[in-house]
Amino acid sequence: MASGGLLVAGASLVAFRGLHWGLQLLPTPESVRDRWMWRNIFVSLIHSLLSGAGALVGLCLFPQMVTDPIHDHPSWARVLVAVSVGYFMADGVDMLWNQTLAQAWDLLCHHLVVVSCLSIAVVSGHFVGFAMVSLLLELNSICLHLRKLLLLSHKALSLAFRVSSWASLTTLALFRLLPLGWMTLWLFQQHYQLSLGLVILCGTGLVTVGSISISLGIRILVKDVLQSQPYPFILVHKETKRTKTCEPVTRNHSTLSLRGMEVFSSVSPQGGGAGKRRW
């Protein structure tokens, strides 16, 4: 069973890398200047749609994955978790290929923690229900990725962007903070069933994702709702791993930022420094 899960994860990695390459052959919106990031976020959106919807449907059909998140799960749930492992590995490879380590280190650290936690469920066949609950966060990522794609397409003044901002905040509370709170409470109550190393690993992941998620929500609330300022675009030079390009940057009074944060830092979901920022 462990080899089967790893095989699915490997196939998922190849499939998502193929999608990254395939999108290079297709046109992107003319208003998009950072074509690599647009393609990267689009692939992330596809993963979020697949894993988020799959987790929601799976938990509704098999609520025993919540009552017994260690042992009770259908076989396909383990496959979905393995697909997500492959995606995060493919996304990490894509960042390393197109950005410097200094630009992407924070999100790469996030991906490393996520892959480590999800891989335990894939290899051992245990904690699949716990992993499925964590994939509910991808429902919020759907809205975050759509918001980012609209920003990259210079649609910050559109109704669609406003809707995506409110949807991002709403789903952040329902499908990010609420599941994180449940997982934290479960880990605290059931820690005696786990090894010390596993408790530390899961606890580190929950603290990281939780803190970045709260920071992300505050950033979106301030930028998109409270300030309610348009996103005037100016051009600055950004040096990537291989080329120098001009990239739109948003002005926020006295500060300049290359967009908000992304998730897990990614949540920085992609965020931090001059690196990949998805949210």
C-alpha cells in the first residue's frame, strides 16, 4: 500500500509539471505581465479545485473520517492526499526552476512541512482523515487564487475582484481557520496516541499555517475592504532567475508591495520578500 501511494504521488508530480509546461504553449491574457506567475497560480487553482472539492465531498459522504481521523477512511481518500503531495512537490520544483532560493525560500519551507505531514498519511495509511480535513483549506485557496489572477490581469477595480475579496475572507474563516482550530484541538486532546516527533511536526505545521492565515486575512481585510483603495499599477524592474522584467506593483500609501501574501506564507500562501506571492 505504501508503494501504491508513493506511485500516485509520483504520477501527480509528473502530471502537474506537465501542466506547468503545457500552459507555456497557450496564450495568457494580454494584460498579464508576469506570465510565469499567472501560469503558476492557474495550476494552483486547478489543484485547489480538485483537492478542496474532493475533501469536502469526501468528508460529507464519510463523516467517520472526522470521528476517527486516524484509522477510518475510504481508499480513494488516500489517493487524493497522495495527489496533493505530488502537487506540492511539483510546485516546489517550478519555483526552484523560475526563481532564486532567496525569493522562494519561505514558501518552499511551507511546502516541505506540508509534504512531510501529508506523506505520513500516504505511506502509513493512518491519519488520512486528519489529512482530508487539512485539504479543506484549499477551498479558501480557490478564492485566493482567483483574487490573485484578477490582480495579475489588472482587474482590481472590477466587481469580480470585490466579490473574490469578500469570498476570500468568508472562506478563510469557514474553511481555513475553523479546520485549523479543529485540528489543533484534536491534536491537543489526542496527543497521547501519537509519537512525540509526530506531535512536534503537526504542531509546527498548524502554528505556521495558522499564524500566516490570520496575517493573510488581516492583510486582505485592510487592503480590500477597510481602505477600499484602487490598485494603481506602477512598473518596477524585477530580476528573476534568468531574466529581468517589468512587473506591476501596487501602491499602498507610503509603502510599495508586490501584492499581498500568498499561503502558508503560502500562506505567506505565497508570500514574503520579493518571491512568489499568490494572495
